[in-house]
Amino acid sequence: MKKITCIADLQKLAKKRVPKMFYDYADSGSWTEKTYRENQNDFENIKLRQRVAVDMSNLTTSSNMLESPVAIPTALAPCGMTGMQHADGEILAARAAAKFNIPFTMSTLSICSIEDVAEKVPTPFWFQLYVLKDKNYSKKLIERAKMAGCSALMLTLDLQMMGQRHKDIKNGLSAPPRIRSASTLIDLALKPAWCFEMLKTKRHSFRNVIGHVDGVSDLSSLSAWVGEAFDLTFSWDDIAEIKDLWGGKLILKGVLDPEDAERAIKYGADALVVSNHGGRQLDGAPSSISMLSEIVRVAGKSTSVWVDGGIRSGQDILKAIALGAKGTLLGRAYLYGLGALGEAGVTKCLEIIQNELEISMALCGHTDINTVTRDIISSKTFYLD
């Protein structure tokens, strides 16, 4: 195997090892994928100021997110079906995050259950909640997250209606996933390592759902439930009820407009995540990083603002911090690592990103991530105000 030096190397390896329908699920955007591409491209277009003759000793990337220390200012984002990138994927990713000292966020639509991860990873993790029609089930999820010791709840606001992802349709991907076509069977036959790992685990479907929702006891009933699960009537007032039920730290994810940021702060968010769902929802929406500065201005010092979408390197994290973010979320980057090498791949992803962050920060004249400000952004960056 060639030496892995960047996230792109992990991506190439994941593409070889993960069945196409699941790789494409992680790597796709909605419709033309314009927003998905711009999430990454807009980071690349931000230029950094190189500074020289700076004492580069005593480098530190340590910071805080929700008043807890982190090795680098990032958390693993909630990603549906993580356990289809690699068997027991949520457990492996949570374990790698805990060892690295950053938070892991578990998706409602994960393959492993809340209890699976809590049993295998004693370090507290965060739980992500979708707004669902079944209010009783949502309450049960919140209670299960409390029982598991989850230290924060991340409420996703931008998935009342699912965006159309052409790759998933063409691949025949369903929720839960089913193997239906000859081409998919052939593809699986060409991924023996992935198949072997899947055969060793009992975790193959949405274990947060099956057996926990009235009338959902098998794959057939689960499929029908998923198709009707999301709440089209959701409004801001529902957030107050969820906040009361949770009673702990609340993160609101999916804020992309300054007016929505003002409302999110009003409704008691402890942190906002500037996000367009990785370009998987509204194609044609602006990139997350392009909206960060505006939302930081609205939030002021009252609420922590993080950014999600397009982060593939330590330099991207540095740019986000320079533009006012207090933290970031990693999604596809860690999924590539997971698909490539399991837990070791997630660890490798984090090591790569920390190394890139340290070097880039130092070459911009800073040795502490907490001292980085907008002054490291070059005036040659044309699209920023």
C-alpha cells in the first residue's frame, strides 16, 4: 500500500474498498452537486498570509468546544449509515475520536445503536436528533441518549424533506439498504474485505429504530417508517420543547442564514453549526464557509459558531477559525478514513489534519490556534468582504 499523506489518499482507498452504493452515499450531493463542490472549492479559494522569522516552538492546536477541551477544534459530524462504510463503523469512529480527544456525534439513523456505542466506548459522546413525526419516539431517543451519558444533543434543522441525490437513486440505495441488482452483487463480490467484516457483525440496519418504534420490528416495516418519518410541520417553537426535554447542552445544526441564526440564538442554542448538510439538501445554496462571517457577526460573543461542510484538511480548519468559527465538524474526511482502514483510518485522518493544522498555523505566524484571527487571511482572497 502506498504511503498515505492526505485525506485524498484515504478517499481513493475507501473508493476501492467500500461498495459503490455506500461510497456514493457518503460522497454525493443533491441534484447537480454544485453546492457540494463549492463547499470545498470556496475553502481552496481562501488565501493565507505567509509570515516569517516567527518562533515556531511550543505549537498547540488544543482548544475548547462546549467548554470541554479538544485536541483540535473539530468534532466528528453525525453521518447516517456510518456503519455501512465499515462494519461497526459508529463504534470504531467513536473509539478513534475518544482516543484523539475530540467529540464524536452519533446520527439518529446510524447502523449501531446508542447503546452499542455507549457499551464499547465509555467516553461520553454527542447525539444528533432529527425532527420526527413520532414525538413519542423522539422523547424515547432523548431519554436513551441521557441514559447513555451523551453530553450534548445536536438537533438537525435542515432535513424536514430529503433532498434528491441522483447517485443514490441510480444505485438503488434505500433506507434501510437492500441489495437488489446484479450489478450490486458483482460489486460486493469485488469487495471481499468489506463483506468479511460485515459477516462478523450483527449490526446491519438502523438499530436506533428497530424494536424502539411501535410497529417497526423488521426491515420491511422499517422501510415504510423511514419514508414517512420526518416532520413537515416542524417550526421554531418545537425547539423549545426539545430543549426542555433534553435539559443539557443543545447544538443547532443547519443554520445558513443570518436571520435563522438570530432565531436559533433566541431559542437557546449553546452552539450553532453553519451547514448546508454537506450539499445534500438545497443544491444552489451558498457554501458553508462563505456564510460563516455573517453568522459570526450576528452571534457576537453570546453563542459559539461552528462550521460544517467541505473541510478536507487542517488548512480548512485554520481558515474557518480565522473567519470566526470556534469549532468545526468533519464528515466525509473521517468517513473516507473509516472506509479505507476502519478505526485506524479515522485515527490517520485526524493525525493528518492535526499535522496540516500545526504546520499551516506556524507558517502563518501563530503557534496557538486560540490566537488565530482574520489577519492571517490574505487580501488576495477576493470573494470575502
